[in-house]
Amino acid sequence: MNNLGWYLSGFADGEGSFCVYFSPRSRMTLGWEVRPSFSVGQNTSRPEVLNLFLQYFKCGSLRANKGDNTVKFEIRSLRPLLDIVIPHFRKYPVLSSKAKEFEKFVAICNLLSQSSHLTEAGFKKIVDLAFEMNGLGARRYSKQYILDNLKMKI
């Protein structure tokens, strides 16, 4: 299929997400782990396209969520995000407003690859960018809580 790249980008434009998660971790320099993620979800009765993502990207995993009867294809490792996912979406860009979120996601991944998350200024920049993304998405921790609890011990 010579149009598979465009097909997958179009599908991700509607059903995918570029996200950055924050989790408290005492072993981390500033007390927080930063986890970028690219994912695409689908109802469990139609997982075929998610298998296409898995075959095409040659990385990531499929994960079932029995609570809402969905399956998610997800890539959470920085290196494949930088080396595979970002170049794919540069070549086959999303066409909706998700393109702006993608650009922030790219900036965050680049900051992480430069170890900027290990400095207070770099970490704050990542938090600012991440909270400009996915405006309607639910987050476990507020931006203010994360920033107020840098170097926290859990």
C-alpha cells in the first residue's frame, strides 16, 4: 500500500493523541517523571488498523482497556518517538488543529533528548508546553501542583 503513511496519519488525526504525562518519582532529579506518548485508540471490535500501526512503526504496543472496550496502540519510549514517529508525521503531517499539538510535542521530545527536564528552567518549559496541549484532556495533576511540588519526596 503506497498510501499507507497518509492513511495512518489521517487516522491518527482523528483518533490519535500526542500527550505528555507527569508522575511523581522520588528517584528523578526534580521529583517528577516526564513521559511523552503517541497513541491511537479504537474499539476492540475493530483492532485491524492498530495492527497496521504496529507493523508500520515496528515499535510500540497494543493495550486493551476492558473498562471502555477499547484497544490502544501506544509508543512511550523517547528514542522511537524521535527516530520514527516524529519523522513520519513530518513526512505525512496531520491536517487539523492537532498539527499545533504535534509541534509542541516535538519541542518537548527535543527538550527531553537534551536532558532539559533535569533543570528547573527546562522542566518548567516542558510543563508549560505540555499544558498548552490537549486542552480538553483530563490530567491527574494540575500545572500548579506540579510546579509547586518540584523536588518533592514521596
